[in-house]
Amino acid sequence: MARLKVVQTRSGIGGKQNQRDTLRSLGLKRIGDVVVKEDRPEIRGMVKTVTHLVAVEEVE
């Protein structure tokens, strides 16, 4: 199964509460944090919510 590498590139400060909550749910706390998640529809939706705050790439 494919995996997604998600890197926080911008701060959630000043963003909407649901965007800050989504960053926390993904496991991102500060700029530069990296998490690797399974490529599932739920994760894709979370990434779409904060697409302007993160960078995403597929890894094996």
C-alpha cells in the first residue's frame, strides 16, 4: 500500500480552528514536522483541508 509523507511547511496560527485541529490530528505540531501516513481517503481529506500548510509526497 502507498504511503504519504506529510511535512508541515507553514504555521497554523491565525488559521481556522478546524485547520489547527486537522494539523494536530495528523500528528503535526510545528513547522518542519514530518509524518508518514497510509494513503487512505480519510487522510487525503485531512490533507486537502490544510493543503496550504503542508507539503505531501508519496513514498513506498
